[in-house]
Amino acid sequence: MALSAYEKLHSRQRDVSLLGSTAEVLGWDQETCLPDAGVAWRAEQLAFLQGQKHRLATAPEVADWLSEAEAGPTSANPVEATNLRWWRRHYERAVRLPVDLVEEFTRATALAQSVWAHARKDSDFSLFQPHLEKLVELTRQRADAWGWEVCRYDALLEGYEPGARSAELSRLFSELAPQISALVTPAREHSKRWPAETLAGEYPIAAQQAFNREIAEAVGFDFTAGRIDTATHPFCTALGPQDVRLTTRYNKKDFTTSLFGVLHEAGHGLYDQGLDGMEWGQPAGSSLSLGIHESQSRLWENHVGGSVVFWEKWHARAAHYFPHLALLTPAALAGAVARVEPSFIRVEADQVTYDLHIILRFEIEQALVEGNLAVRDVPGYWNKRFETLLGLTVPDDRRGCLQDVHWSFGLFGYFPTYTLGNLNAAQLMAGARADVPHLEVALAAGHYAPLLGWLRENVHSLGQRLMPQELMLHATGETTQIRYHLEHLRSKFAA
């Protein structure tokens, strides 16, 4: 029997996903295992795979199949309807990029990642500058190929947060920033009861790894379908329906660096493990947006892992792995890990000041992409604006503009989704509390299945059936609001 147009599209997308996931394996290997001398060849491998993937996704027959499938009767099957709608959306975006630009961009990012790691280690922006200049230029070319109406940055946002626009994000951030800034002083006062040296001590990496795994398993991460490794910058990647990789980094003087890295990435991993495995790689089996994805990591990191009840439950196990923590009460431990103090590193920032880090990056990305800031001027702009926002003088590039891996990956448009994730996390947590009976009792007992089950039903299992704001409306009764995030911060840090 001849395949229908829908079946041909489904088969083609499976092939595209296989190529994509193979490239992801090579990307994971580059971040965790690849020797420096292998970078140039890895760049060629990735460029080849992405080029082949692009050719398959944009072949002339794909347009014919889409038109034929769309001309037929509308499917009552929500999976089929979702797939067809997003296949069209992805095709229209992909077909505007020439394959040589896809390959050149992939090659440039693979080479830039290794240089960024060395530049960060040496705290020398000049090493990374020519690579960043090339990536910014290629990013502009991609945005112009995709097309935009108001500003070039909108074309980039669409790839990470469908439907989002720079003007709306700027309005939201301008409303959020002063209210966050107003919280910093009272939150710092609140934190003074737990001095910075409260957690001082030695934290062997092997003990951190064991503790982190125990917590990741408790919240629901399936280690038969995933693992944790070490990387310069923590990340999570899904290499297949039963292969989700988490990474973190370690500090022998501070166990919270790796622990909250794992909780954050486990939040991403739980989302990936909760998707429809039968439709993996298809829109119905894919995550919706980065603002939704980031809500999962920030929810588990901050609203669960940063809570007092979490440390009342896990204090004894923490003391088992790190005996000197037995001298602290659970409340003191909870307070110490949640101290508010402006600092340089985004991934280690406290809950109150975190969004100020994102606003800085959002501003810089917009200026770079729109041509209002030269790459060579990034360190100076960063340092000046950082001091305005967070009141700190940046000591070096490593703790300044070189700290994040995103630009070496060419991920322009990604950063604002972190703050969207914070807003969505607080709102989803409020929705779960309203819907799940006795949720706080379960969390206090270390039973995380009720919360995970609510997220599975209202977020994970839906794949891309809804647009991001439609999903928030479905799950919480409202589109994304800032008040839940602010209420959470005020109740925790300024009450």
C-alpha cells in the first residue's frame, strides 16, 4: 500500500531527527571528552551532518507532501494535527536558509566552542573575539534570511520562543527590573543571619557526585535512560527517547555549585523524559519552547531545591556525605544555600539577582545583532552595565563576558528565555499547589511524584500541541505574568 503524504512526512522527519540526534551525540562528546586536536575534524563532521539534515528537511518533495496533506481532511487526531502544523512552520523557516550557510554556521560554532573554553580559562576575550565576530555576522545573515518586520532579533527569538517579540520582552523586563532591584537590599539584609562562611569546608567530588545522583533519582530522573557527566558549562541534552544526558561542574569548596547544576539540568531532563517517546523527534513528541523548558529547570532548582522543606528532608543525607554540615540546623542550611549576594557568575547567582544577569545579556545580544555594538566593545559595555545593574566591578573576562557558553554555540536569542522560565516556573508552581491536594505535605516528606505527575499532565505530555502562552493558559488559567515570581521572591527573601 502506498504511503499517504502524512506518512511520508513522518518518515522524513524521523530521518531528519536521526541525523540531528547523531549530531547531538558528537556535540555532547565535544563538550565532555573530545581532545583539543580533534576539534577541527569534529567541526567538519557536524557541518556535514547538519547540511545533510537541512537537505532532507527542505527537499522539494517535502513541500509537495505538505500541500497534499494540508489539502486533505483535517485530522481529528491531535498528534497528527500537531505534527502537520509544526512541520509546515519548521519547513517555512528552514527553506529560507541556504545549505552553505547552515554548514558554515555549524562549522564556525564547533570551532568557536573550543576557543571559548580556552579564552575563558585564560580570561582573555581577545582569543574569542574573531570567532564571536564571525558568529554575529553569520547570525545576522540567518536572521535576514528568515525575515523580520520590526527588528532582526525577532527572527532569532522565534527559534527559541515561538510568538515572542523583542518589544514585548523589553516592556516586560523594564517592568520587572526595578522591582527586582528594589528587593536586593532587603534580601541581602535577610541573608545576613547566614554568613558567607556558613558552608565553608571541603566537599570531595566523589561525595558530591553520590549526593547529586541520590537527589536526582528522588525527584524522578530515570538513570536507566540518562546519566550525569562533567562539563565546563552545565547543560542537558536529549540524544534519543531513552538517552538524556545531564552535565554539571564541581567546586571542592562549595557543593551547591554541582548540586544546583544537577537539579537545574534534571528539571530539563525530566521534561525530556516525559515527552511522548513514540513521537520522539516529531513535534508532538518534542519540547515546546525554551521559556517552557527553562521553567522546568528553575522550578526544580529554586521552588523545590531552594525551599526550607527540601533541606529539612535532605539535611541528614547532606551531613552523611559532608559530616561538618551536621553542625548546622536544616533551617540554617536552607538559609545558607539561598543567600542573596550579588555575584559575577550567572549560573551561581542567587534567586533575586539572577534576572538582572539575563537583562544584561538580552541588551547586549540585541545591540550586537542590530549592529549597535561592535564585538570588540563587548567587555567594556558588559563591565559598565554590570556595575550599574549589580553594583560590582568585574575583575576579569572569565567572570565577565566570557562566562557563558551560549555565544560560542551561536545561541543568540536564547538568554531572555531564562527569565521567561523564572516567571513560568513560579506560575506553574502556584498552579500545581492549587490543583494537587496536600502537595506541600508530599514535598516535605520528599515525595516528588505528585508534583512531577502534574507537570507530566499539564506540560510534558503535550509536546507542541499548544503555543507557549496557550500552554500557560491551559495549565494555570493565565498567560505568563510577573507577579507570581515577584510574590515568591518577596515571601522568601523580604517577608
